[in-house]
Amino acid sequence: MRELFEEAAGQSPLDPQEAARRTTRTPQRKRFYARADVAETRGGFAVALDGRPIKTPSGRVVAVPSRTIAETMVAEWEAQQETIDPLTMPMTRFANSVVDAVVDRVAAVREDIAKYLRSDLLFYRAGHPEALVTREARHWDPVVFWAADALGAHFILAEGIMHVSQPEAAVAAAREALPSDPWAVAALHVVTTLTGSALLALALHARVRDAEQVWAAAHVDEDFNAEQWGADDEVAARKAARKRDFDAAVAILRAVQASG
């Protein structure tokens, strides 16, 4: 089973889009187990295939902190038919990545999220048309204002795409709000990568915005253009695939928060 997810891990195991691209190049393996179950193990819960716990590409047992997460992973394994398709198993791919790439390097992953605070999606606004300007403000301003009021992170907004240097004090204040739990950090990293916004990830973590509000905020421009010019089937399919990974990250985050 390890080699099945080895390519999906790749060089950027926390980038779900890159993981998905790598997975499409990995030969699918025939289903080799009769059933999947939740098993209690050292460090939490695991998925057992015919009684044997699954392991990461590096050989670690995939132990997750919540039974809810493990049950979702079991459902992914049970849903596989004649062949195993990792693209339909976002929770399992996520768990593999956390165990192999985050547990031992939480600080580095937190810092990778913090990099987005220097060029966050929410900082760069359209100058026209007015309908788009208004829509961006409606979705983005509450999060920016929350960061200033609740975190003491006062960021600079700009019109257009010219880079604007953000105050170090603002970046540091927002960075301080990032969690230290490896599973929560990994979830926020995926949300940040998929949305282009660490502020949206922080707002999700703080429950200032729910998952659907965050997803909508991340796609204001894309959705506006689709309304004006029509939707592209290929773009819509890619968006749906990203949404699947986004939902898995949100489920991980909420499960960790519920068990914390």
C-alpha cells in the first residue's frame, strides 16, 4: 500500500494540488483487502485493512488523533472498488502527509503558512468594475478588520497586483495566532494553499468564518468572471477537485478542535 501514496507525497506533501497531479501519474493498484476497520493504536486511532494498520510511504503507522477522522478514512477505503484511486481518498492522503511531513516539523510548516501573510489574497483589490470591488469588500473586509481588532495585525491593502510590503509587526501578530498542534497546522496549511490566504485560514480556525464563507471568499474573482463570461467545464472540474481537498482539511480541523 505504501507505494500507492508515495508519488502523491512527492516533494510538497502538503500541497494537495501537486499531490493530486502526482497521483494521476501513479499506476492504480487492485484492491487487496476484504475490509477496513478503525483500530485503536498508540497515538490515537488507525485504519486497519484486514487487521493490519496502514502505513505511510516512509513506514510509519498512520495514527490520527480522532475516531471521527479514522472513521472517514475507513469509509474512503471501503468505497474503493476493483482498484484503489487515491484521488478519491483526500482524508487518507492528508493523514499520510501529516504523519510523514508535519509531525516532526511543525515550526517549519507554521512558517510556510506565515509566508502568505506577506502577499495574502485579501490585500490586493480590484479597482473596477464596481460590482467586483463591492463583492471583494463584502467578503474580505470583515476578515481584515477581524485580524486588526482581534489579533492586532494591521495590514496594508492595495489596488491592483503591485506588491506592497506588509508591516513586520502585523505579520508577527498574525503568525502568533497559528496553532501548534500538527494536525491543525496541517489543515490550515492546506486551506491556505488552496485559497491563497493565510488570513482566511486563521478566520476559519477562529470560527470567525465558516467553511462555505471561506471558500466563497477565496473565489470571489473567479466566480464573478464566470458569471460575466460563462463557466468553463475544465476549470469547474479543477475547482471541484480542490473543494474535495478543502473539505477534508476542514473536517480534520474541526475534529481536532472537538477533541482538544
